[in-house]
Amino acid sequence: MSALQPHAECLVRVSTLVEMLQRSRANIYRDIQRGCFPKPLKQGSSSRWRMSEIMEYIEHCSQAHFGEGE
């Protein structure tokens, strides 16, 4: 990922998510189908995700993993 921190409302590509989350494209799309990952916005044939939704997803996963919010 670049040295610049993305703005919370910017749209990011799957390649950014792969790098950021250390997950494969297939894993991300599989979790979308399962309803476990935010759905992308479609721009023509491209998919983009709101950074704010990805940050919420990360926070949710962090709380579930570390047992916070119980």
C-alpha cells in the first residue's frame, strides 16, 4: 500500500484490499458470497469498496478475534 493513508470515504480496488488485508482475491469474493464481507460498488465492470466499510469490517473482526464488546 502507498505511504499515504486513504481517506475514509475513498473507493479502493480489490488489489488494495488484497495487500491491506493479506488475503487472496478469491477469499475476498468468497466471503462476499457468504455475506461475511462488504459488497462492492460497481463502476462499469470494476468493483470498488468504500474505505469506511472496510475499516468497519476490520474493527468488527478485531473485536470478534480479541473478544471485545462482550
